[in-house]
Amino acid sequence: ILEEIKRREDADKVLPVILTATNKEGRSPYQEELDKWENRDREDPEVTQEESEFKKSFKSLIFQKVKGIPNVSMALYGSSGNLKELCLDMSDFNQSSHNFEKFVEKLTSLDTDMDEGVDVDEDDGTLQFEDTLFFVHLPDLNYVKQPCPHKTLRTLFLWLKNKKNVKIIKKLNIPDNTINPMNPAFFGLNILNNFEIEALDWRKLDMSLDILTGGVDRGKPPKASGTRNSLKELTLYSSGNWSVLYHWISKDGLARLPNGVHEKDIHSRHLELAEEYKAYLEGRHAENKKLYENDPDTNFNYKPDIKVNAKWYYPPPPHEPEDATAHVPMHQFTGQLGPCHKFLDEQKAKRLVDDRYDVSDCDGQDEFPGTSGEAMQDPQNDEDMQHVRRLRKYAIPPVRGIDLPPPDSRIKVAIIDNGADRIRSSIGEMIAKGVSYVTADLFGSDRILPWWMVSDAHGTQMASLIGQTNPYCRLYIARVGKGRNDIDPKSAAKAVKWAIEQKVDIISMSWTTLKNDSALEKAIKDAADDSSGRATLMFCSTADEGIFSDPIYPADYGKNVVSVSATDRWGHSTSKNMRAKEVDIRIPGENIEAVGPAYIGTVTPTVSGSSVATALAAGIASLALLLLRTYNNLEDRDMRHFYTKQGIMRIFKKMDADKGGIQLSKLFPRETVDENNTRKTLAKNWNISNFPE
């Protein structure tokens, strides 16, 4: 069918629509076609070869006909598939406070060896890349934390090639250090020769083209054959050195590159007679084009675009530093959940003889280790065993390596913020998936910043707080801002929709905006709608601006969200957190310890404010959902009420969260000295009858 469509005159208009369409399961045509290979004999070399050729052909069609990274992502993975990275923008490291070398060291040491082309589960914990990347953009090496040795760049690109199976880079941008740039031979050997690069922008002054054209003299670096044959765009930086300019414009320079219709940008700097030089170079190019028009080994059909006053350095992007905060003793709020965590850890570590996550009634075959069959006749032991079964189902990942593994039933929490560090932070293993709606500039370019590598610690700290509160949940990260004060409501609306598609249980939004955006309001309303299924719980920050603050969103979307404000450590509202409007939940949010990215040197150990309280509220709610499912044999329909604002508020009101500082001890144990006591307390406190509708 696709072959017939490709032959149509309107193929360029029709194919993008078809390739990005999804069925009711959120799967794209490419995914559906891949499924047809699942039942083929993978041991047969011919079948393997055919599958490889099919993938290559279909993906090539997608990259050719579908424009824009979000659309290509939809064509490859649909809305429900496991995403792979389609680009790598590391410009968040354009500041000396960020240790780029240490980050790369950690990034490249995390992954295990993987076979090429093997699809991995989203819980694998590693970052997966497509074999074709739209771009790789390194940080400005003039501004990263010094020193940044060249071996760091070699390690990064070898990791992309050997561990991530990247083959094609459509655009490579390397703002090299202008004092100590890479050696051309080093650059050719470790970067150019390893990839097919279609557009190259290496900030290297007076670069020799021999690394692209293939020098014939001894001692010259080897020819970068892959890049040489694929190169379509080249940016060069000149100091005004005439010999270099002559080399570029000669028959042994740019003319040696194939497909000379490409545009080549020659950026010039410090040319005293700039206009004369420009006219002279254009004249020389025209003469050579005429002189060598019949020479099969040269091609002067390229068009030189000479910029006589171009700057050849990149200024660092604006960055808002972390607010300075004095070091204070750690607040013990999250520590109050320690006894509960300790007991749950002990319970989920217990292995049942028949461990299949079966939560049906006991059939007499399953028991705790060391428990006699006679003891199993005790109804209390049977009930305790069922608690452990359900806890293991909702608190640990399913067993892998079996034909039909059960679905992962852990509670899912989406964090819509400015991204989260997956590489070096303590919550990296809890993160299941992420998405970014942030570009590197203000003009909506395709340079999408990664969700898993950040320039500001806020989102990582919020994820850390949720992880402290409920270490058994899975985190879904949506990046909608660079820093903490530039959250885009329209991007947030897209992130809410994405979270719904991932079937998350809770969305945490630790930020505010003064703009009442219609797209965001609709997305929030849709997420809270339980008419056709369960709703999604949403927790939103209030403004830390006192009683005179203006309306803020999404907290003021009323019945669809749970608004959260912070109190001091004793549960008292501060002048910053008092509001004229009623707040749903008040939680201590003053000087709470939170882990940020290790590569940002200016991160303070504690955080404060309503954003902190919001993350804690989301974490408590996720832990509450886990305990409700553990201590009650419930169907999904029985839980639907607790996914509404009214339902979850019944739980928080039990802890007086609507009156003042939340009292965790009213539902969570204070100590676990007696295991039987703790078991009975939790079973009693979290019985569904305590929270009637």
C-alpha cells in the first residue's frame, strides 16, 4: 500500500498523515508492521536479514517524509510505545557551575552492552537512541567547567557509536574551545569517521579540509568516508588568513566534496578589507567554476555565502542561578514515614512459595517461608499473606525472563517541571519514561532539550521529594521549561495530555503561572474527567506571595485539582503562604532536604515553598493509593473514587491536612518495634471502610 501511495503525485502530503496516524491503542503503522515479525523464526538468518532491511527501509521513509522531531517520534513509537532519543542537545552545560566531564563519565558508565537493534523495555533504566539523530549539539567548550579534556569528547562519541548504535547524525554542532580546540586528526578519527554527518558546524578556526576531502600526503589524517559522502552543509570559521581562504576556494578544497549543490557557509572575521576580499573570493570561485567545469574530479557548483562581519564565538545562554539559601538542619517531615517504609520493605522482601502476583483467594499451596501447612489454616495468616501478595504486585517490578510476565502495576506519578536528572541523581532508577517540550531557543526550532539532563535543579529536587515519600512508585518526567520561572502553559497542556496517555495515577505540578491558558484548562479538565474511566489526580502549587497574590494557575482550576500550600515546620502558615482563596492541603514545606543533580555545583541542600509541599502531597497520595490496594482486595472500579479530588481529600482530611500542618501519625505508624502491631495498625488504618463516600 505504501509503495502505491509513494507513486502518487500528492505523496508528500499524504504520507506524513498516514505515517503519523495511530489506532485506538496508540500504535503507529510502523509499530503494527513490526508486530508481524514477532512470530517469524528469529533464528533463521534470512528472516533476520529481511527484518533488518524492512526496518531500514520503513524508517528511511519516515525520516524522509515526516517533518519535525515530534511527528517522527509519533511515526516510530505512536503515543504508547517506548521512546528512543532522536537528538542530543547538551547546551544546558553552557555554564562553569556544571561539570560536563563528570556528567559524561557517569552517563557512559551506566549502560550495559546491548545487541544492535534489540528493543528494550522502558524499565531497563538506560537511555536508548535511534540509529539516526536529528542533531547532536555539544555545550560551548569555552564555558564548561574547566578542564574538559578531549578524551571526554572521544568517550561521548564512542559511547554513541558502540553502546547506542548511532550511525547517522543529521547535524553536528561542536562549539569547540577557541584556545585549545581538538586536533583535526583526533576529530577525524574519533568523530567524523564514525558517523554519517549531513551538516557539520565545528567551531575550529581555519580548519583544514583535508579531514573531509582526504589528504594524500603522508601524515595526513584518514579520509572520513561516511561523512564525506553524506555531507550536505558545512560551516567554516576564518581568521582572515589568505592561505586558508585560498585553500577552501581552490580545486583541492570545497570542490573536492561531492554533490556540490550544497550551500557552504564561510564565516569570516577580522577582515580589514572585507568587501574587497569577498568580491575577490567570489570572483575566484566563478573563474574556477568556468575553468574546471569539464573536470570530473571537481565540482564548483556549490554557492559560497561569505559573512564578512560574523562572530565566530557563541555567547552562553542566559541562566538564572540558584537562590542562595543558608544551610539549615534537615527537616524531619519525610523521616516520619520511615517506620512505614521499613515495614513495607520487610514485607515485600518476603517471598511466597508460589510467587506469581496472584491475588486471588488462597488455594492452600502458598505460604510464607518456614510456615507450616497447619499454620496456614489460620485465617489471620491467610489474610497477611494476601497483603504481602498485593504489596508485591503494586510495589516491585514484575519478574522478567518469563513468557507472559504480568503488567507493571506500580503507582505512576508524572512530574511536570523543568526536567529531572536521570544520570547522576538518586531517583534515576525510579524514572520510567520522559518527554521534553522545550527547545534551545525562543523561536520554536527543532533543537529539543533533553528531559533527562537539566540546567536547573528544581524538577530533580521535586522528583527526589516524591521518591523520598514513596520509594515504590514510578516517575514520568515531562520537561516544560528551562528554569523554574519560564514554564510554558501550552507546553504544560501537552505534558498533561502525555501523562494521561501514559495512564499515570498522579500528576504533580510544582509551579504557577498568571496566564489562564485555555489549552491548559482543557487538558486539566480532561484529566480530571472520570465519566469514561478513572480520573487522574493532580496536585498544584499555590503562589508564595502572601494574601495579595493574583489568581494563579493551574491551582485555581478549582474542583479539578488539589491546591497545596506550605507551612513552617510546626504547621503554621507563613506570610508568604497565606491566601485569600481557600487552599485544599497544607503541608510543611520549609527547609526540606532534596537531592539535586550532582553536576550542578550551586545546588543548595534544602528547598522551601509551596512547590516543595506540592511534591510531598503527590508522594503521600501515591503512597496512600499503594496502601489502599495492599490492605483491601479491590477491583479497579472500587478505586475510582480515590482518583477524584473528593475521594483523595477524604484521606488527607483524616490527617487534618485541610486544617493546618498535616498529621502523618494519624494514618502512618510511628514505630515498627512490634511487627504484628504495625501490621494490624496499617491494616486497620487503611481499610477502605475508614474513607466512606
